[in-house]
Amino acid sequence: MAADRPTRDPGEWVLLSYRVPREPSTPRITVWRKLKRLGVAQLSDGLVALPADARTHEQLEWIADEAIEAGGAASIWLARPATHAQERELATAMADARAAEYQAVIGQATRATGAANATSVVRRLRAELRRIGRRDFFPPLERDRAHAAVRALADEPGGKAGAAPKAANHPEKNA
């Protein structure tokens, strides 16, 4: 999760400048979906950014390789925004995107309250929280609310996804 990541130097970002041919469209769509899964900040057409660390640098290098293999062009850059305001703008946009994703999880957890399939919903939402967490560089307030909503769903009767079984596996408690 984002809270577990080591802190980075303020203002350091890794940028990917890329171009993928329009046809065939599959490689271009694949590259865009991978960038979206990483949670990149879109600076302009063909230019994306992530806070710089070894993991984000490597991930963007892999995507750059894919763009080149598809007949396109790509390059990786390390940069710093010229002002703190520009960096705040990037961070806010990224946090807002994650907030919307967390809000969707909250909505799904709320709608599943009392549902017969709460266990499978909890499992699916926990997986979704892990996916969002991997691209959550600037955690919004909604993160804690989403985790709490999924925990509440798991704690209700019938929603004990991932919880230890009750007395069935503890014969000493049945005595």
C-alpha cells in the first residue's frame, strides 16, 4: 500500500513520452490500459508521469519497450515540476482519481449489505482495494472509508469472508 512505500525526494517524477501507431489498435489500447492500471498522471497526449521510485521507473520502462516493439517510440525521463503548485496539481489529480475508485468500492460495499453473496463480494472488494492501493501514491480520505466499508461488510452475518471459522475447528471450545 502507499503508506508502506519509502518516501521519495520531493518533486522527483519519472515521465514516459510515447507514441504507438494507430493501427493495429490492439498494442495502443494495451499500452493505455497498462498505464491506467499504474495510475499515471496524464500530462499531455503521449506524456505521462508517476512519482519516481525504482518500481515506477521499471514499470514505465517495460511499457516503453512495449511501445517500441509495437512500432512506436518511447523514452523515459526523470524530472521535477518547476513549481510546488504544479506538483500539487498533479498529486491532486491523482488523488482525485483514486478517491473516485475508493468511492465506487464504498458504494458496492453499501449495496451488498445484507446480500446473500456478501462473502464473495467482500473477497472481490478486498482484491479491488489491493489493486487501487498499488496505484495510490497520494492517499485520499476515501481510502480509509473504503477499507472500513469492506471490513463492516465482512463483519456482518454471512459476510465473514476471510474470517477464521467459529468453533468447528476448535473442539476444545465445543466442550
